[in-house]
Amino acid sequence: MSQINTNGTAQEAAALGARARDRAMDAVAQAVPAGKRAGATAVQGVRQGVQGAREWAAPRIEQAVFDAREWAAPRIDDAAEAVTTTVAPAVSSALHATAEQVRPADPVKDRGLLSWRWLLGAGIVLAAAGAGAAIAMRRRYASATEEAKNATEPPEEDRAAQDGDASVGSEVNGRVTSPGT
């Protein structure tokens, strides 16, 4: 081969490369807007797909929620009834008992019949009444004894006469006895 053919082939190859580059640049120039359009179309397609999915799923989700609530409501009622009849009375009585333990003493209630202060006062009054009755009985006994003694003893004039006569005597109960009787 000659040099002319080799140079021509190199020039042709360079021209061919330049044309390929130009075509590639044209393809890129056309591909960028096409890609943008494709991206916008894809986004629009996705939006439409999401909207379609939403429209398809919304009634099904609403129905599923309705079905779930319809299933759960009677079971919740049953659970509430079970708690009311079994647990609630026990909890209620425990709370009432705790409230009674926590409640402070009522000052008005403290003055009731069984109050320790009232019982102490009643005991003191009864003890004083008993002591007064004992003193009164002792005085009455002493007074009655003195009266009985005075009633059985003869007056002073008779006493002098009786001192001379030893045959007649008297006892504490007031009976007069003679020595032979």
C-alpha cells in the first residue's frame, strides 16, 4: 500500500470518527429531552398508579376496618361484663375497706356511748355514788344502833333503881330478862 492510501484511510477514519461523535452528540441532545419527558411521564404514571391504588384500596380498607370493629365490639362488651361481675365487686370492696382504714376518726363519733372517755366518766360517777351510798349506810347504821341502844336503856332514874336490883337484866335487842328465865 502506498502512503496516499494510508493517509486517505486515516483521514477517512478521522472523518468517520468526527461524524460518529456528531451523531452521538445529536443523539444525546435528543435523548436528554426524551429522558426528561420519559421521567415526567414515569412520574405521572406513578402518580396515576398511586391514585388508582388509593381508589382501589380505600373501600377495601374501610370495609376491613368496619369488619374488624364489628368483630371486636361484642368481644369488648363480653370482657366488660366479665370484669363488672367478677373483678369490679372485689376491687370495690377492697377500696371501701381501704377507705375505712384511711379515714381519720370523727371527733363527733368519738363522743358516742362506747367512747373510752365516756366510760371513764361513768365509772368515776358510779364509784363516787357507791362511796356516798356506803358512807350514808354506815351513818344510818350508826344512827340506828344509837337509837336502838337508847330505846332499850331505861331512863336515868330507872337505871339507878335497876343497879340495886341485879335480878332484872336487858339484852342488846331490847328484851328484858330476869335471872331465872
